[in-house]
Amino acid sequence: MELNKIYQGDCLVELKKLPDNSIDSVVTDPPYGISFMGKKWDYQVPKIEVWQECLRVLKPGGHALVACGTRTQHRMAVNIEDAGFEIRDIVAWVYGGGFPKSHNIGKAVDKIQGNEREVVGEIRAGKNAMGQDSGWNAHKNKTVMDSTKGSSPYEGWGTALKPAMELWTLCRKPLEEKTIAKNVLKHGTGGINIDGCRVEAKPRKTGTKPTSDKATGSGNTLQGSSKNRQAEYDKQSLGRFPANLIHDGSDEVVSRFPNSKSTGGSGKASQKTAPNDIYGKYKEGYKSANLGGLGDSGSAPRFFYCAKASKSERNKGLEGLPDVDGGHYRQDEWSRQNMGNTPDVERKPVKNNHPTVKPVSLMRYLCKLITPPEGIVLDPFLGSGTTAVAANMEGFSYVGIELDKDYIKIAEKRLAQRSLL
């Protein structure tokens, strides 16, 4: 097995070439089985056989984090479990920027019945699924369309919710030893990196000034309630325990968090915060004046923060590649107002045309969470290479498998850049 290499081909075939018990972790974003943007590779979730091979190559106690959408998460998890993995948890990545694919039933009924619809306003071009400015120039050369409303009993009814999260199944290969401690000593796998992935928070004030007489003065030992406060101080200094929720810092998401006393972090991301900046301890190498929080109220800072991949991040390191067709997307505002008759709108040419690029900061966090020091990360659905880039930046080795040769070219260019943030 050659490390730090991308293998081109069907993952089920390529996985069989890897040795037993040779991989420390699996971090992957496989097809969700929802025919996303008409991609043929997204017609079904990976079969049980794929996860059986992942299980075989993982060391005993090795963890995997597998992404999926909410609609097919159950099928993904069942296949993983049936392959022999132990399901440990689900990590939800919550975000504000998602576009619905819902059918406007009222408009469809009016079309069938020949009903007139009232023009109630205009819809202007906004951002597409890639975060690019765009309009409807491919649809009758218009950048402004009419917003209409019907009078049938079905007006306002649709068929789907706006997506606002993706789910990562956290699973583990069964231990070989009787205890986790013995398994870790033998294989280096079995646990997750809690302290390395804590979310930074300011210590509570109660832990800064012990008040017991026995605790005052130099050289005195803390006792009683003062000792408890100091223990709380020390615990908070480490940062908050990593949770099974990650958010993107958007106002839409942060506003849903309950208000609480200041935790030393921000209740929302600053407008000046770079798209891929993050709060908390896991911020090395990221630039922003607001990292660590703004000190206002809210509970959002208690969780790891990671925004979606920006256009600049997606294309960084690809300067030498030609622009390619970005495919098609369902424009957000058009979809919301005119579901059921949504035109395909051609995207601007892009260099990285993979439709589901994950942010590097998210993949760095996930790799670090489940991979032992100097471990090997496997991604059997590498796409444009974000997992490999993240593993490389964290000091891990990687093994990537990807079917599409064009995506491999993009991944290799991004890896040559090394740091994409």
C-alpha cells in the first residue's frame, strides 16, 4: 500500500487491494443516493460490500465518519451497521445556506385547470448553490422574474423542506481486546481525540479567585468549595467538550440557539469574519480578529463552528487548470417562489466543478477527532480531495480513491497547494 496517493478506479475494486488492519480512520463524503444535480454516481448509497471492505482494512477499534443527507441517512447507517460497524453517534453539521427542491402544488394545479395567477411582485437574481452571483440569463435572458400567487386551495403547499444540515455517522470497528485501553495500547485505535478537539471557552469567573481563608496566600492548598471552583476553572480552561453538533455560524442558525450568559464566545459570526474562520481552540492557522468569540451572549460558541466552503477555497491551487462548465443548479429564490416550473440555469465556468465540496476546516476537525497521531486516513470517495488536503495539513498520511479522472486532477492540484486557508 502506497501512502499519500490517490487510486483511480471503483472503490470496491481498489479497497480490495489494501491490506487488512492497515488504516487508522475513515473520513468520507460518499454519494447520498438522491441523484443530486442529475449525477449518475449519486443514484444510490454505497452498498454493504463497500463498508465491509472499509471494515476489513481498518484497525480494530478504528473509527469512521460517513456523511449523508437527511433523506437517506437511514439507508446509509443500516448498510454501515450491516457491514459490521458499531454505530456510536451522529454528528450533525447545521448550516443556514441550503436551497429547497420543492414542487409548488398550487402553481401546478393552476396550470392544469387553466387558472390565472396574480402577479404580486418580482424575484431578482441572487446567489446560486456555488455562492456565485447569477441571474436567469439562460432563461429568456431575464434577471428579474414575476412572483405570482394563485387562489386555489392548494396555494402555498409544497413537497419538501429546505435542507439545513448534513449528518455524519460516527461508527467504530469492534475492538479486538477486552478493553479500550488494551486495544489502544496494541493498535493505537479505539478512542477519539477529546482534548485535541475541544472548543475554547473563557474560564468561569468563580474559578479565578478562591475565597476560602485556607486558600488565600501563596503556598496554601485549596480546600472545600474553593477547591471545587478551581477544578471548574481548570476544566473550563481546557475548552468545552466536543459535541455531536457543528454549525456554520450564520445568523439563520445562530439565532435558533438559546440565549445564555456569556461563554467568552460570540453568539453570531462577525460580518467581517472570513468564510472559513472558526471559533474555539481549533483555530491554528486561521486569520480573523474575532476568533475566540466577541464576548456577547448565546450558546452557539459552545459548539465547533465551520462555514461552508467558499468559492475561493474551492478553486485555490487550481490557477493552472482551465475553466470548465459548472453544470446546472436550481436557483434558490426562483425555486422558493416558482417550484414546479424551475428552469435549469447555467452556472458560470469554474475550475473546481465538484458539486459537493466540503470545507477544509470541517474535514481537518473530523480527521483530528478520530485519527491517532501520525495515523492513516482513508477516503474511498475522495472527490476533489478535501479529505486528503485536511489529513495532510494535520500531519496524517492519507489513502484516497476516486473514480473520476477529472476530479483526481483537481485533487492533486489542491494537494500541491497544501494549505487552502
